[in-house]
Amino acid sequence: MRGQKESCGKRCYGVYCRQHNYQLKKGMKKPEPCRGCGVGLLCDYRLCKPCGGNALKRLIRKREKAKKFFEHVRLELKETHQLKK
């Protein structure tokens, strides 16, 4: 289960219980283990909060914000350059 190392405690068919099989069939992502401690997570970077996931999440957001800002500056420079011609 997400956030735990133990199973969910429900009767399972195959690998997952009935509820989790239904959720996976409807498009829920499979929980992946944390790279540090093995806790189940649904995030792409696979680090829980105690293992440094918050810091990585902040860095990812800052990088995305910088990309958007860079694109705006690039477009503005391109427009000003065209106006001078």
C-alpha cells in the first residue's frame, strides 16, 4: 500500500487485493518503492519526505519556473530585435 511497507491486509487475488486491482484497471498508477526506504509512493521521483522528496520537489518546481521565465525573456528579446530592424 501507498505510504507503508506492509500489505493492505485484505484478501488478495494474485498480487493485489480486489479494490486495488479495480483502481489499477481504472488508471491508477502503481505505487513504486522509495529509493531510500522502500515505502510505496505514487510520485515520479520516488523519494518520500524523510528521504529528501520535499527538497527534490522544490528543485523541480524552481526548474520549471525558470524554464517558463527563460521562454518569456527569449520571446521578448526576439520581438525587440525584430522591431529594431
